[in-house]
Amino acid sequence: MTDEELEHRLTAVENRAQSNTHRLDELGKLTDAVNGMNTNIKLTIQQLENTNKSLEIVTAQNKKQDDRLTALEKAPGTFGNKLWWAVIAALVSGLVAYELTMLLH
């Protein structure tokens, strides 16, 4: 092998080494970007988990409020029924008392 051939081969190897170094640098940047995205995804997942926990708490609170509201809505109906029957009983008692007083006079 002549000096000229060696020089030509050495130049080719240097060019290839420079190209490979450039490609490795680009891959390093790409790897850093992927790692950054992975970190962001992990943070997003943690935030979603926290949001889901908060949503579960709010849902449980809403369920309790719904149950309380349903009970409150039913309460006046129950009270109204009792009041209605008390009024009817008072009227019937009044009529019976009136009739008895009229019979006794």
C-alpha cells in the first residue's frame, strides 16, 4: 500500500469518524428529549391520579348531599300527611262532641 492510498483511507476513516460523532451527538440530544418527555408524562400521570382522587372525594360528598336532600324533600310530605290526618281527626272529634252536646241538651 502506498502512502497516497494510506492517506486516502485515513481521510475516509476520519470522515466516517466525524460523521459518526455528529450522529452520536444528535442521538444524545434525541435521548435527552425523550427523557424529558418521559418525565413530563410521569408528572401528568401523577396529576391525573391526584385529580381522580379529588373527583372521588367530590363524588362521595355529592352522594351524601343527594341523600340528605332526598331525605329533606320527603320530610315535608310525611309531616304534611300527619298534619292532614290530625286536622281530620280534630274535625271528626269536634263533630262528635257537637252531636253529643246537642243530644244531651
